[in-house]
Amino acid sequence: MSNTSEEIQKRYEEEAKSYRKIAPLVNFDLAGFFGVFERMVDRFFPDNNGDIKILDIGAGNGMFTELVLKKYPNAKITMFDFSPEMLSSAKSYFKSININEDNIKYEVGDFIVGSLPE
């Protein structure tokens, strides 16, 4: 049985409530993911005070965006996800840890069936 976008979206909306508690149990650092990302961004944006614009596709609850903002606090980030609940979870979390949201845009959409934000 293949998952439709609607089925996947419903699953993520249900998981949004607990995802932030479960996700840290996955050790992304062991997989080297964030280290590779950090080196890639450093190469493209050597001046961390420069004009950095990032589209976080499948942003979920914002763990990736949080990492970017910790290293690049002036980055402008568009969080794009098809689960409004995941984005709402990110927004609530950012408020709870006092992350400045001035440079964050939240957009709901499905990149498979629609277009991406500019």
C-alpha cells in the first residue's frame, strides 16, 4: 500500500505532539549529517554575518532550523512543511527557548504537488 500525501500529512500531524521528545533520541551527529551540513554551509557562506537565505524543505518541528540559527543568527529561513501542526510545534518551541523569529517565515505546502516559496 502506497502512502498518499494526505495520509503522510495526517501521520505527521499526529506525531507533531511528541516528535520533539522522540527525535533527539536519534543521534544525527553519529551519522555525520550535521557535520557535513555545517562544512557545506561554511563553504557557501564563509561570513556567518553575511546575507544567508535558506529554504528548509520538510522543516518539521524546526530542529534543523534551530541548528542553523545557532551558528548563523542573522540567517533568513523559510520553514516549509506540509504539516501545519509541525510548524506550530516549531513556533511554540522557538518561543520557549527565546529564539528570535524575526528572520523565520513559516509556510505550509507540499513541494511534490505545488511550487516552492521564493
